[in-house]
Amino acid sequence: FVEYVPMALLLMGLLEISGLSASWLWTAGGMLLLARVLHAWGLSHRSGYSFGRFWGTLLTWTVLLMMAGMGVGMSLRHFVG
């Protein structure tokens, strides 16, 4: 949580300032919440590999990459034309 959520919240804030629609922000936030709950559930039930840890981590990274890609896309659109 401490490693990824602050970066995700910063990205969400920057995307909101950049004008991304609220529905996209709510979707990203909901996906991030689901990812972190899955990860915590997986950690609390089994050490090592577990369904929750794997999918929680994968979904967290997916959300981060999705938001970073949206930010880059919005920046390029702004500067190019």
C-alpha cells in the first residue's frame, strides 16, 4: 500500500487537474481499491503465492500503467495539436 497507492493518488490528482472525466477517475480508483483489497486478502490467508496476491499486484500495476499512459496521451495531445 505504502509503495504504490501514493503514486496512484498523485497520478489521479494530475489527471483530474488535466481534465480527465470523473467517470475514468472513479473507474481507476475503484480498480485500485479492488486490487489492494485482493492483495491484502491474499497476504492474510497464505504466505507465498496466492490468488489474491497475484491478481492484486497485477491489477495494481495495470491501473498505474493505465493512468500513466492516459497522462502521456493527454500531454502529447496538448503539445502536438
